[in-house]
Amino acid sequence: MERVFSKSTLRTFWEKHPDCEQYLKTWYDTVMNSEWKNPIEVKGTFVHASILRNSRIVFNIKGNSYRLVAKFNFEKQWVFIKFIGTHSEYNGIDATTI
């Protein structure tokens, strides 16, 4: 089982953007109930995810209205939420270093 750091980040975001609440809850539940060993396995579940360097994966949330960047530690089964924002906000960051 993956551990996500931290759900409160998601909650804070969906309180500001209620249209994505159910999408983020589904993402969280899927991650918590998975035991991926590598990025390819993540992509098998989230086919539209983008695998980046530095152990980061970008997820499209709500039909690409929002982007979530997570850093994975597959050995420890940890997932760190590094960024969540609108598509335009995502375009202003470097997802490999955030």
C-alpha cells in the first residue's frame, strides 16, 4: 500500500476548487490501494500520466483541467504531492524540480 503525503494538500485544493473534489478523492484512493514497483506500473493504471525524471509523475485531473505532480519512492511505497494546480499554473513551474 502506498502512503501519500499529504491528503490535507488535496483537501485544501478541492476546498478552493470543488469541481475536482471527487476526482482527487478517486486519485487518492487508487494510489492508496496500489503497490506499484515502478513508473510503468503507474502508467498502466493512469494511462494519461506523464513520467518525468527525478521520480516525478504528472497526473491529469478532471480531464486535464488540473495537474498533479507527485514524487514517488517505490522502494518505501511513498508518494509526495509536490504540486497541484490549474493547467496554466502548471505551465509556470518546472515539474522536475518542484
